[in-house]
Amino acid sequence: SKTVLEEKLSHWDLQGKVVELLSARLQSVLQQVQEISSFQNRKVLLKLRHLLNHCYHSFNLTSLLNIPASQSDDAAKLNQNSKQRQIHTLLLLKVLQTIRAFWHKKQKLSRESRSATSNDESYCRLRELNVDLSHETFIQVPKEYLANNCAGPCKLPMSDQNKNYNSHVILLMKMQERGMNLKRNPCCIPVKYSGLFVSRFIENGLELSLYPNMVAEDCGCR
């Protein structure tokens, strides 16, 4: 959280080119995330503008030019010192970089799904699945994310496009082929996960947490 970071970085004070580089990277990411549909929503833009007012330097965000500043935003500019603004800038940069990375991954997976042939349904593989977080009121960003899921048959002959078979599941599939009762047939499930950064507003600002095992990255039969 912001409070913890301030305690850990009590002697941290960026200067000169380092501050300029941090601000330049945030400006670059801001321009890129404007392509994401959720960042064209007025409520999201207002929250983003509020966060930017806690950051170091002023940032040019085209989508926000027609949204008037609020009194709370003006007050935010006056109530924080340079170090607090640097910490806010770093936090917001990491959040937006994470959102951008997931968006790029979603775009890539969508392209792969569109170009997939009917043969792709014949083996266990990763499929695109979007999860709506808008009902989770404590979460501010992201409101939606690419969680993915696994689907496809686990049977012989095995596809050479999925290497995630172990000796145990191969034996089970051979028994399945012979018509033996396995109680539970091998299933296509996630075998590798990655975490998801989630941000929320707290009394003193923005809190960023890493939630583990939120995104399926690879599939296998078990």
C-alpha cells in the first residue's frame, strides 16, 4: 500500500533524469491505454485524472481535456510533498503497465483464436475467457481481465501441440481406451498460473496488491 511504501522508501528521493524518465514512461503508457475501451468510459477517466493529480509533474491525456477539474483534484495538488508524488507516480505506472500487458495478451489470444482451425478443438489447449470484476466493488482496476480457461479432450492419440502429459495420465488414457472404469476420466485443466495486480482506493490513496494464481497460462491433462 501507499503507507507501507512510504515507510520502506522514507529515504528515497529521485532526482533529475530519473524523475524525468519515470514521468516519461507514465506519459507513454497513458497514451497507449487510451486505446483500451474501458479507458474511454467517463467514470474511469475521472478516477484516472484523480490519480494523476497525485503524481509528479502534469500529464497530457487527450481524453481528459474536456472534463473539468474538481475541487478535490485541486486540493490533491496542494496536500502532498515531492516524495509522495514520486511514490504515486511509480504505483500508477506499475498498475497501468500491468493493464497494458494483459490487454496486449488478450489481443494476441484473440488473434490466435480467430485464426484457429477446426483441428484445434481436438486437443486440450488454452482458451480465451474474460472475467467481469465490475461487481467486486472493492476493486477499482481492472474492471475486466483475461483469466483464460482450458478446454479440449484428453484422449489418445495425444496431440503433439500439447506436451503437458505425464506418465500417470498417459496410463489413464490407455485404460480409458480399453473401456475400463476410471471413476474420473482425465480432464483438461490449467497447469500454470500467473498473478494479477489489483488496485483499489483506500482512505489515504491507492493500494496495489498482487493476487496469485489469477490467470491460466498453460493447460494439460490430469
